[in-house]
Amino acid sequence: MSVSRVAIIGLGLLGGSVGLAIRERLPECETTGFDCDPLVRERARERGLVESVCETAQDAVRDAELVILCVPVGAMAAAAADLAPALADGAIVSDVGSSKKTVGETLRAVLPQAIVIPAHPVAGTERSGPDAGFASLFHNRWCILTPDQDVPEEAIGRLSDFWTALGAKVEIMDAAHHDLVLAVTSHIPHLIAFTIVGTASDLEEVTRSEVIKYSAGGFRDFTRIAASDPTMWRDVFLSNRDAVLETLGRFSEDLTAMQRAVRSGDGETLFRLFERTRAIRRSIVEQGQDDARPDFGRADH
């Protein structure tokens, strides 16, 4: 077994899913957990998200071989400082955040006695809280590890084996490169979704009831993304500011070019772009990262 004692700090969608996945796929692994919200702790006990829900973070991490911080990236420093006095020397400390460079710097500064290996399971839903987690969340999804060069290979192997056991496919990546890749594939799409849904609700000529009533597939899918946890995404954009701004600048240039093509009636430019993006969609489906069935495999309503 890669690790035998795991502490999960934060028992929402991702933390709860980690706990449930361990129970299902690593039943011999002992799990403890903590959440700063007492109502979340109580619900976590009711659902059995971990074997033991503790009343303090220090109680949860005592004797843990692996600590996984499942808190918003903006809360990472405070959460790490809270548990630091009880953390065993040489314990592996990881996380599930969507930005990695600032998280790694923060955890290494606050927890110098730990082996810090930031991680990002590229999985999730728009739901949040202790009722949102489920054991199969990570199945066939990527989990990206971004260790520093001085991290022991043995520790990287143990964490990699852990995520593999939970059903994920593991990739090792430089933290700054991860942040740029995720700015393109996740952060900017979320920023666009938040913006377009807000724009639609603010249009004076279109009532909010009409926006809801006549939502076609495209806008409906934007609203699903825009329903994601606001605290988490606020922190992601601020912690990955440089990569987000770099990618947003490129997107703004491309959007301006699209605007010119529409205004001038340049159908050839539009068609070339749509043909290229259609090919990207096919590649995503071929790699098993989405469903090719009509309406994204949703059940008919």
C-alpha cells in the first residue's frame, strides 16, 4: 500500500470524494478528517466520508503519513499553519487546488518539516459541500503532481500510487507550466462562463425570466459552469493571476479578430476557426475525456 494513514482537511466535494474513494478502493487505509465548519463535520460523520471526523485539524493530522488539503487555495496558508504543530516530520503534504505554483510556495514556507507535493486532480462538478462527494469522481481523470526537484522520488511514487489506486491517471508537471495549461483549459472557460451568464442576466431588453425559460444548450452549459463554488474560483483567479492574465490577453485578441470577421462578413475566417475547434472536440472525445453521445450523454427529460 502506498500510504496507510491519510488525513483530509476540508470535507466538501473533493475532500469527501477522496474519503469515499479511499473507503471503496483502499479499504485498509485509515482516514481522519477535519472541516472548520461544525455543520460540515456533522454531515461528514453521517455520510461516513472518513473513518474519524476530528474536532481540530491537529487531531486529524497526528500520525498521518499523507495530509491532503482540500480547502480553497486562498485558505491554504491558514489551514497549513493550523495543523503545523501536530504534523509528523517527513509527512507528505498535498492538496487538490487548481493552481499550483503559489500553493507549493505557500506550503513549503509554512510547513518546512513536511514533504510538499502539490497535486491537482482534474475532476469536479458544479456542486459543493459534504453531500456533493462521490467515490468515482476521479475514475479515469488526470491527477497532475507538481513536485519540486528536491522532493524524494520515493515520496512522489507513493503519492502517485495513491492517486492511481483511486482510479486517476497521474502526470508529473512543472508547477508554472501546469498553471498556464489550466488557465487555458479550465480557468479562462470558467471566467467566460461567469461573465456571459452575468451579461445575459443584466440585459435590459431581455428579462431574466426569458433568459431562464429559453436557455438553449450552449447557454445552459455555461450556467452549469457558472454555478461552481464562488469562493474556490475567486481564489483560483487570484492565485493564478499571471497565467490567467496572459491567457486572457491572447483570448481578447482572438475575440477581436472574430468580431472583425463577423462585422465584415468574412465567412471563410469563421469557417476555418470552427473547423479547427471541431477537430479539437473530436480529440477530447477520442481520449475519453468526454461523452460523444448527443447532448453530452444526458438523460432525456
